[in-house]
Amino acid sequence: EIGFLDDRRTYDENRSILPDTASIKPIFKNLNIQGAIILAMIDYGTCGIEALTEQKDSVLDGIRVIFKKKDSAEALKFCAAVKKKGYKIFLQPVSVTSYTDTEMIALLKEVKKLKPFSISIVDTYGLMHKKEMMHFFKLMDKMLPEGIMIGYHSHNNFQLAYANCTELMAVKSDRKLLVDGSLYGMGKSAGNACTELLALHINENYGGKYHIDQLLEAIDVDIMKEYAKKYWGYSLKHFMAASNDCHPDYVSNLLDKKTLSVKSINEIITQIEPDKKLTFNRNIMENLYLEYQNKIIDDTAAYSALKAELGKRDILILAPGKCIE
């Protein structure tokens, strides 16, 4: 997968966000693609069908389409139009953990009609353990014809991206399986499964022939430069987001206020209604923050106890804030 198609952006050779399929050809000039399947990603609603040439005139073999639950009906219509142009369709329903079984079954009935090349279990916020991932796999496996590949797209909030990928690989199935990875786990928030780890696992267990040295060279030469500029990976923030099944921006914004302990942030997040947690809403966050800060507490007894304990000694108070120097 070489990047995003987004018709709102102008062409920039230094970015992997491209306005149309025609912009991709120069990237592959004089390259031997060999047996690779070349894909681009579209976040539904950011790229119109007119930006895609017929597949026979494109370097791309397929398109991965991300879509939110609320947009699924329209997104599948868009995918049908993309498929009509000759592209393999890879469906990426955002945050499958937000789907009830009933909603997922309804989606899969429509997917069955579309007959895409692949559909993935997309764990956008890194909430899944093995049990949840296998539940969605079994649901998809039961509902869909064998010819449709099932994939898994992980995020590493619980440090389970690699473990879950290897768990899916171990499934005994005639169906083709797909796992997503990125070099050094580069990705949103806590990052994704590491391509180099997945490739090594496939080489050692499934007769793969990935050139690990080449992957390590790419990490050393290119990826580490980006890592130095913008850290990704496991952190307390991403743990808190995942453990509360919520969008990480809720945690980020409360941390940025510099007025709350981690314990207090956790208490505020637990007050968010379950159906509002996975889509960040600044108004909800601000209202809950103000409510939390405006609690009226009777400190009379505590003052008396402190007065008796401290007497007339001088007191220096250090309180949390942007600077306590």
C-alpha cells in the first residue's frame, strides 16, 4: 500500500497523499514490480470516483476503502463503482468494535453482494484482545463466501498487535488471510504491528521468503528519521484510551490542560456515554471537565486538622500546572 488518494490535495512528490491515480505512475518509473499487488487507500468521502482511471491504465491493482459505520451504505456504493473500473476492493470498516453483532451481520449481507477481494477486522483504537478478534473473524468467516479474503488491521495500545496477527495466521482455514503491518510499527497513536516481525514469523513458520535485511535497511535509512521527529508507540495515554474504549483525543486534551492527575483524567473519561466514546467531541469533554472542576467540597474539617498539625509554620504549596518553578 503506497499511500492515500485524496482529491482535495495537490500533487507533492514528497508526500504519500496523492490527488489521483495518474499521480502514482512516476513513483514506479523504471521499477520492476514483479509479483506485488500495489494498493492505495481512500478514506471514503475524500476522493471522488472521477479521480480514478480505469485499472488497466493504472499502476494500482486495488483500492483499500476506509469507511465509518454511519457511511457504510454509501461507501459500499462507491466501492461498487471502483470495482466496476477493474480494481480489487479491500474493505476497511473503521473501528469494528463499535459494531453490535446485529450491525455487523447487516453489513456483511451487503458485503456479500459486493463480492470484494477482501474485508478486514479494523481495530482502529487498539481495543481488541484475541477473544474479540476471533469473534469477528468467526462471524465474517461464517457469513462470507470462501473467495473473499479476511484481514486484520491492528493498533498497539494493548501491545497485542503482533500477538493477535500471529493468532489469526494460525487459524486452520482454506480462506486466504491478510494481516497489516508497517515498518517499525509506524502508525497512528500506539502504532501498528511491525512488518519486520510479521515477515520473520512467516519465514520461520509458514515458508515465507521475505528479505528481512532489506526491511531493516529501510527502517534504518528512512523510518528512524520519522520516528525521531514524531514518536509513535505504547504510552500511558494510549493505554488509558484503550482501557476506557475511547478516542485517544479525549485523553490528550485532558492531559494538555496540565491541571489534572492521571487518576482524575480516568475518572472524567468514565463519565462519557458509551455511544459517544469512539468519536471525539470537544463539547462533551469540556462540559465534563468543568463539572469535575466545579465540585463543591466542604473542607472545614480538613482545615481544622491541618491547622492543629501545622501550627504557625511557613507553608510552600506546589500545585500542578504548566510550570511550578
